[in-house]
Amino acid sequence: MILLDGKTTSQQIKEEIKETVSKMKSHGEKVPHLAAVLVGNDGASLTYVGSKVRSCEYVGFDSTLIRLDENISEEALLEQIDTLNKDNALDGYIVQLPLPKHINEEKILLAIDPKKDVDGFHPANFGRMALELDAFIPATPYGIMQLLERYNVPTSGKHCVVVGRSHIVGRPISILMSQKGAAGNATVTVAHSRTENLADLTRQADIIVMALGIPEYLTADMVKEGAAIIDVGITRVEDDKHPKGYVIKGDVAYDEVAQKASYITPVPGGVGPMTIAMLLKNTLLARQWNK
Ligand code: GUN
């Protein structure tokens, strides 16, 4: 069994980006600049955004954190978006989700200039991705494609079962893996909460992408010997024995499934760390495309 190590791979990608930025600097070019908008004080969001900003500093990007009050109106947030769209110093920006309930998330995401949408959440980017045009690919599916490619996991002609149809993970990864190119050419089945006989499908799969959000859902009896397993789940499960009071669980019953798998991503340390690396990659692409 080969561990698909997202911690090491994401570090490699960051080093590659750092090297490119260093060359840009030595040629007197402007370095990429990412801004992150954080509304309110949600603990997990603060952690994620803090980590994104620190990663920018690590690779030599400029970064700006814009913190807004929890009670900001939708109109005022849209004005902020308009300012960011017009700011020529910025190559890309993200609006950290989830937003407070009184704000329509879809309306905000639609207001982001697709050329600066380094999260790849705007329909223009989703459509471009589906049509195999240059696009910002959402960080999680982009990270999965990088892991498959860099570890040479066989995908061409293989049957991949994606469990989950979210706009950010399940749906885009199903499109990417069926396309031509590296980590592509797979025959993809998209399964979801209404799928009947899920285990019959997963048992036929050469590759399983679990993006359901139910801890340890995929058990060894649902997996074919030698399958490659990608676990996108990150659920906090209460655990009094742990100092934090919780542990992070994936969608895969790791210990038993790992015994049958040819490749597997751990949780934590698999897909998770790849997402920040791919956000940085998208910001670098934004700089290069907007030049
Ligand atoms: N919240 C959880 N994941 C993400 C992400 O990838 N981007 C944004 N903007 N918010 C998130």
C-alpha cells in the first residue's frame, strides 16, 4: 500500500511556487497578491484563513486579510467586493465561507470577478473548467488531481466512483477525472445520498473518492482488493480523551480499508493540506494570466 502523502506533496508544491516567485522578484516583476475576506469570528474559518495568509508569506506572495464585522449588510459586503474587483494591485481574492445567514452566499460569489476568483467558485470558472479551457479549478479537486498525478496512480480506463455531488468537490472531481490528460481518462460514476446499492458500486471501483462528510462510512467490505482510496472527509468528532475535545475523522474507516488499498490518503495529512497549496497555485496563475 502506498500512502498518498498530502503533507509532503503540498510542501513540494509550495517550494516550487516559492522558487518561481523568487525568480519573478529577481527579474523585477510584481509578485502575486492574494486577499482573503473573513466575515465574523468563526473559529474554524479564522484558523483556515490564518493558515492561507501565512502560506502566502512563506512562498513570497503579498497578502491582505480583510476582516469584516459579523453584522455587515449584504450591500456593504457587495461594495467591498466591487472595491476588490477594481483593485489592480490584487491578482486574486477569496471570500471565506460560510457567510452569516443574513447574507446570500450565491449573490456574493456571483459578484466576484471571475479573473480574480482563485477559489474557482464562479459559474464562469466552473463552465470553463468543464469545457477544458484555462480556468481556476477549486482547490480541493485540483489538489486531488495533483496527488493522483504526482503518485502516478493509474486512472486511464479505470472505473472511478465519486461519492458526493457537491459543487466544490464531488461534481468537479467527477468532471476532471473523466477529461483527457493527466489523472484523467477515467470512467466515472457519481454516487450520492439517494444512490441505491452503493456498496455494489464501490466494490466495482478501481478508484473511490469519498466526499460525503460521514465519518468512517466506507468500510473494508465495500472496497475491492487493490483499489485506490481518496478521502475528502474532515469531520470533527467529539473525543474527551483528546486535549482539543475532538478528533478529525475522514469518510473512510482507515485502518481496515488501508489493508485492501493500493493507494490511500490519510486524514489528516492527505487531501486537506493540498487545498492551500492549490489556492497558492491559482493565485500564481492569476498573476501570470492577468499580466
Ligand atoms: N470554507 C471552507 N473551504 C473553503 C474554501 O476552499 N474557500 C472558501 N472561500 N471558503 C471555504
